[in-house]
Amino acid sequence: MTSNNALTSGARMVVTAHKEDGTSVLHSDSVIEAFSPMGPTRSSFVTFDARPSVPVDNRQTPPDLSRAFPRVPPGGVTFCITNMAPRHSAPMHRTVSLDYAVVLSGEIVLALDGGEETTLRAGDVVVQQGVNHAWHNRTDEVCRIACFMVGSEKITLASGEVLEQTVIKRPS
């Protein structure tokens, strides 16, 4: 079984910027610690950046999101890592976003509300278009996933029903 270190592992973030004359510089180089809002033995997150709208203003410094649950602002973008605990699941939920995800290590099952499932391994990529989904780590190892989320329009069905966001809530 894996150690808890992989679950609580943060990540190094290097941020670049410009001098007033336009010359490129390193703005910062730091380790962003993992945030475990669901408890120390469940999933953890490292949220690197979130911007409220696109296009972004590259003169702004990324906000401190070290204690933030990764959420994408409407019309904005978010970049984060999720560390999914062994034998842990994230319940069925939908975000109003287009999500690009890359499995960095481990293995995870993506389950859809229609009953389909697929297993993703290190190097696999998902382009997720605002669907209702769940994540299941059925292994004894932490699964680490990098996600880039872009705010999207809500899905409107032919019936006129609008598919709203259903988010995972923190335990009380």
C-alpha cells in the first residue's frame, strides 16, 4: 500500500512575469502544499491558478489558492492537481466547464451517469464536456491527475431542461 506522502504531496510552481521594459523574469518559485478539505485520508488538491475571465491579463500575479477547493469561475479558467486516495471515490457530480485532465500517476476509473466506465492510467488524457461523472480509485495507490478547467455554457437539452452544476460538498 502507498504511503500517505503521495496523498499529501504538493507541487512546485514557477511563475514568470515581465519587468517594466518587457524583459522576462522569474516572479516566484515555490512549493504549493496540498489542501485536504475532505480530511487527511481522502483526496487532496493543489490549485495553482484561477482567473475570472478569458482572455487573462498576464500582468496580474496568480492569486494564493493554497487553501482553495478547485472550482472554475464562470467564463474563467482553473489549473490544479487532484491526488485521489486509494480505495476512494468522488461521487457523481457535474461542473459547468470543459475539463482537460491528464493522469500523471496511478489509475482511476471515470464513471458516467449512463452506466459507462473507463479506466485511465498514467499518460491518458480526458476531454470532459460538462458531463455528470464520478471518479473511483480502486487501487492501493494514490492517483494524481492534472486538470485545466475552462468555464463553459450550460447544456440545454432539446426539452429545454438546463443541466445545472452539481458540486461535491465538504463534509460537515
